[in-house]
Amino acid sequence: MLKPNFKGRLIAIGGNEDKVNNLVVLKRVVQEIGKSAYKVVVVTTASEVPEQRGKEYSKIFTDLGAYEVETLDIQQRFEANDPNNLSKLENVDLIFFVGGDQLRLTTIVGGSKVLSSIKSHLEAGALIAGTSAGAAAFADVMIYEGKSEEALIKGKVLTTAGFGFVENVIFDTHFMARGRIGRLIQIVSTNPACIGVGIGEDSGVILKGEGTVEVIGSGQIIIVDGSHIGHSNMMKIEPGASIAVENIIIHSLVNGYQYDFKNRLFISPPQKGKQI
């Protein structure tokens, strides 16, 4: 969950969010900024077509009211420590990470002065949002490889350190479209303290410091909770063998539902006309 001293918020998006029609997810991102005039920095490092993605999101956020949109196109390690790039983050209200390759993102930006500055902005109250790979990198543990069809085979899902904006949570994106439930089950099986959050396309989760996430968008969010795991063969099998695990808890959430990370509770929206 978000560290207690953070005043900011995170929005993790599952990828392929609507950028043309209703823009429900991106409009909610803007709503969370809480200002009618705001500055956005778009980080395009993860993308193979950074210039295209930078122009695309710059137009979207400008159309949605941003008075300034800066593109942070960091393609090499030295650029992540460049004072000119650090200056682009001054007075920022929203930092937005585009999709692409999350391992590329963490390899280039991880441990840099730019990342340190972004964390400081989060602590001070800025909003950070990311889509697809940009969201996958948010947590302290990040999946960077693993085919869906091999996900419950020991050693087939690979992880590394993410940016560490949140702890004991792991995000997987494009979740329903790419059938990635097995990836989260494997990761949670190896570390039941970690909560898996699978984010569908055109949907996302808003995380705030109190430890509760709210679901937004048109898709589904899958929560994988390993706190009640009983038996697991993980320690007994060799790499390449199939995994057996007992009592994984899975929740499916849609727009308006919430999940309490601290107490591991599913929260349904209040019914209209009824008091709670």
C-alpha cells in the first residue's frame, strides 16, 4: 500500500484506455488532480515510439485543461540524472507514465535523480498515474516476464524491483485480455504478504494513503489474496514443475467498488436509497 507519509495519490491503469471517445479513465485522472489549471509531465521512457506517445498524451491533457504539458523522453541513464530533465518536474501536478516495456522503464529510470524527484513530488501531494507498463512499475515488486500459459509452472514468471511507490502490492496489466490470472497466483503463492492486483483494459485503481483502492473505468479488477493459503508445493518442486496451492482468495471488482488493503476487505458501493 502507499507509505503512510505520502500525501499524493497513485492511479494504476490496465492499458488500452479510451483516448478518443468518452475518455472515462483519463477524465477521472484529471478530476483527481483537483485543479482547473494544472501542469502535466508525460514520461515516455517505456515506449518504443516515445515521440508519438508524447504527442498523443500531450494533446489529450491539453484538451482536458492542462495549461502546460512537458514530455520527459529519457532514453539513456545519464538523461535520468540531467538537471534539465529535473527542472521539467518543477511545479508539476500530474506525472503520467505511458505504456511499453516496464523493464526498460525501471532499467533506465530506477535509482536516478529523476525518480528520487518523482518520489518527493508524490510525498508532497502530486498525483502519479501510469498505464500498462507505466503502472506495472509502481510497486516494490514488478513482473517483467512470464507467458500466461506457463504462469503456474515454477520459474516461468520473472520479477524484479519496481519503483517502490507502494509496498506489498503487485500490479499486472492488460489482465483479462491476456489471461494473466496465473501470473498473480504464482507471485502471491511465493509471498502471501503481497496482494495481487490485476487491472483490466480501460480501467484502473486509485490508491490513497489510507490503504483503500477505488476501481474506475469500464473493465474489471481482480484481487488475489494469499493470506489464507494452506498447502503449497512450491518449496518441494523443481523449476519447470507445476504449482499446487490451496485457498487462494480471488475478488472481482468493477467501477465504484473498493478494496481495503489493510484489512483485506471487499467493499461494495452503497445501494441507492439505503443508509449504511
